[in-house]
Amino acid sequence: MLNGLERSGFAHWVFKSGMEFETFDKWWDGECSRVTPHEGLDFCCFEDRNGKLVNLVAKSIVPAMYAGTVVSIFKDLLGSSILVAHDFLERGRRLYSIYAHTSAFKTIQTGTLVKAGEAIAMICAVENKSILPHLHLSVIWAEESAIANLDWQTMHLANGVISCNPLDFLE
């Protein structure tokens, strides 16, 4: 693992209420709800083999889930999001992964080919004390025409985009 989690005694990821796919709960800012369902999964903490909860830190390395091509990099609430197209096609749609709240490495630009497991970014530092550094991962099936202007404001409105639970795509 790129971040040495195995040396930290990594046992499994922990997803608190609000970090899961399609929840309306927020895991930050107290007792609030999201306006739209969560379109991904927030990787923020894990449990080690001793049962201790360990938070990810800013500058943790973000690997590409599958090989693919960087389609775009756009601003998000905490940093940048990296949209990667993969060579999986189904019913006229392509599989894409989106890595949010990151800072892309200088070698990662639109058009860059990435390998599965390749380091593409770091998790951004967070100024808001109510939110911890984390990676938001989304996985979508999308028609190519829906990708041109895709960002977090248009994600729920875009025709031809189907959000998926990232856990269904992770080993």
C-alpha cells in the first residue's frame, strides 16, 4: 500500500454515519443533512489490528483504482477532483472514478494515462476543524456527452450519469 497502512496495522476501513454511499447524513457540521444523497464514499479513518481508530492525514497518497485516462481536474469544496475514464463499457456508458478533496501531482494532467495503483494525488489539508482530511471516491457509469461539463454542482442533474457504490468496485 502506498501509505504504509500495513505497517500501521491496518485491519479495515471505518465508515461513520454520513460517509457511506447514498446517505443524506453529514458526518461533519453537527446534526445537518445533505441536500442530495452522497454520491460516493469518504475514506477518513481505519481500525488497526488492536482496535484503535486511526485517521488519515493530509498528504496521504491517493492511488488510481484502475488504469485509465485523466479526463479532467476541477475544483471542489476542499481542493481538486480528478476524473479518470476507464476501459470498461456497459450499455453505451463508460466507467469513471472521481477522486475528490485532493491535490493532483504535477505529472497528473488532463490526458495523462495512469496505471492501476499509481499515485495520482495527495489528500488536501483541511482548514475547517469540523471536517477531517479524507478522500471522497465516486464511481459512475456515464455517457461521454455527460462528462464534458461534469462537476459537483451538475452531478445529480446530468442525464446519462449513474452513481455507483464504490465498495462494489474495490478489492
